[in-house]
Amino acid sequence: MTAHRYLSGSFAPVTEEITAYDLPVTGRLPAHLNGRYLRNGPNPLGIDDAAAHIWTLGAGMVHGVRIRDGRAEWYRNRWVRSAAVADRLGEPRRGTAVDERLDFAPNVQVVGLAGRTFALIEGGIRPYELTYDLDTIGPCGLGATPEGYSANAHSLFDPRTHELHSLAFRYGCDEVQHIVMDRTGSVLRTTTIPAPGNPYMHDFALTGHHVILFDSPVVFSAAHLPTGVPFVWDGNRGARVGVMPRAGGPVRWVEVAPSVVGHTLNAYEDGTGIVIDVIRHPEGFDIRNVGSSRPTLDRWTVDLADGSVREERLDDRIQEFPRLNAQYVSRPYRYGYSAAVELYAPPAGPGDDRPDEGFSSALLKHDLTRGTTEAHEFGRYGAVGEGVFVPADSPAAEDDGYVMAYAYDPERGASDLVLLSAQDFTGEPVARIHLPVRVPLGLHGSWVPGDEMPPRPPAAP
């Protein structure tokens, strides 16, 4: 790992906020698309010590493209204005943090809920609310509970029950909390779950009747707080999958091979068993050096009758950031999408800004029924991130729709928002929206349909 890996090449932060209108498009945007493609990610605002910089500590920056009537109306990128970011920009602070020690510009996910926009993170750090145009309103209480938890970055919306589920942890606490919200973000119920040893529970899964938890050997370590990433691999600790009723109750734990779930693709019930598809990082995973890992798409099938689990590899290509058609969350499905990870050769010397690892120039489509994988390649330096599935106007099949992602165009020296046909995955993109600037590799995003935000009700953080 090079000292400046996340400050150069495809990870290099941008230094300006840009607003551009009437973006040029190659191809044709589907006429029914009406909304915003948003994506969050770390983008540090000034680096005090480059050698000590860790990517996940960069202040969140949200990149967005507004699409309507077959046109790309605007592109914007905006830092989330935490108190520290506002101070550094010389601006007034936006709102008041509940706990200034946990005030940070969320950099993991950005979602829309009930006409509002939220930037999300984890670890007990509050979400921030944004305007439709991505300006910061301030910290907010989405999913906040009396115990100090709030909506986590990997909250899951169930399209059948219209509930938003979150599994929230707090740094240094021996418990996590399952929070269930309604479609407006109001908390309906909570369940506090013991989590001895402070395991890092970054993601979780849902089935029709259960919440799926992942206990891993990566644990919180106060001794590593000065490094900024207080999680380490504990070789004396095993890995487990937990199955809990959605309404709360005891968790049934089953052991799996030592590993860490990076992200979940989906889970569902199958007779007396539960099928769980995950991106699995193998034994020894170091969260401070993600380039050392080789994550793969794996399936764990838990037999609820005898408490056993069957582990199998679905695809051994190195990959991360799995997504699916969100209408199939928690139920049987066929297709999943992910971003391939490619190990580049180390930089050749001064002037060569290639990173030594990063997301490759490919998005993957997995057919889990046939057991096949297709790859859409973007070229050697395409630097494509997470792909988000967006359904067609009147979808006739699970994969009837589009996969959206930011991809770098080395010929222009800037990025495109690319729309692939999910049913013609290796074919030419349906459309490429040409942005005026480069979008650095980042984390997670969402397609948020709709025209505008309704009036915001008054609410204390």
C-alpha cells in the first residue's frame, strides 16, 4: 500500500464544488426517468498529514445528477457541512449537533425518504439532512432512539411492508439496536441485541420473517482510536450468523468460517432454511488496508431445523458493493450486480498516478439461477463504482431496467453517469451523461425518484 493511495489516481479528492446545467448526453435517456442519481463518498477538505490519511476519514461529498423528460438537467457536488467542514469553509454552521464528539460529515450513503434527502454513516454518528439541491440543512434525528442510536448507513427498505430497517451500532458499546421505521422515518419499534466484544457490524440482511446479523473477528479497539480506524482483527474470535425474528426476540447464532461480511446482496427464506448472499472478506481482513483483501460473492444457507450452515462460493472474482432490484429485498430473486475489484500493478515511478488497487473498469451481473456472470468492461482506466438498479417504466421481468454508475472517461479526463441495460448488460450503454469533472471513487448511492421536496416539518435533532 502506498502512502498516498487515496490522494491520487481514481481516489484523489476533488477540490471544488461544481454546478453544471443541461449536460450533454450520448445515446438516449429513458423518457420515464424522473429523479436524481446520488452518490456519497469520502472527499477530504484539506489534508493536515498526507502520510497518515485514511480514505474513510474524508468528509462526505455527495455527487448528484438530475434527470427529467429525457434530459440531464444538472450535476452538483457538495460537501456535507458538518461543523468542522463549515468552519473550514468559513461558513456558518448548519444546525446543532447532539454530541460534538460524534459530529462528522456522513460519507457512506445518501438516500431519499418521504421527499427528504439524508446523508448517512454509522457508529452512532447522526445523519445529516440535505436539500433537494444537495445543500446541507443540518444534523437530524432520522431513526433516533432514546439510547442514542440512529439510522445506519445500510438501512434497508422493505417494499412489501413499507418499513425502513436499520441495524445500528455505537463505537465501544457491547450491543447493537434493530430500529424499524415507517415510510416517513418515524420509529415504530426497537430491539436491543447484546454484541459482546464490540464486533464491527457494518451491514445486515432481512428475510420475510427474520433479521440476519453478522458477528465477526473485526472488533472495536479503543487503543487504535488515534489511527482514526479503531477496528482490528481478533484472531481469537470466530464468526457467526445470527437469525432473529423481525419483531424481536432471542437471536439464534450459527458459526461460519472466520471472515467478515463486507456487504449483503440479499437474503430470503427457502423452506426450513435461510439463504444469505454476501460479499465475504476472508480471514485476516484489515479494514485499514482494504487492498489486501480478496472479497468474493458467497452463499450461506442456514438450516433452521438443525442449526447447520452450508457455505459455497457463487463467484470467485474479487468484487464489492453488491446491489439488486430493490423490489426483491428479503425475498427469492435471480439477479445481482456488483463492482469488480482489480489489483493494478504498482505505480512505475514519479508521474505515474495509478493506484495499486481499486475498483476496476467492470460491473458484474450475476444470474444466480444459471450460475453465470456477465461483465461490462469500461476500459483499463474506467474506474467505475457501485451500480444501482433502476426499473423500467413497466417492468416485465426482474432485470427489466437499468444499472446506473459513475465511470471515468480517460479521453475526456472527466466522468460520465452511465446507464446500462440490465437485460443487455455487455452491450453498448443506453446513455452516457457527460459530467464536466471527475467523480472520485466513492461509496454508496441511490436513485431517488421525484421532482421536489415537500415542506420540511420542524424537528429537533
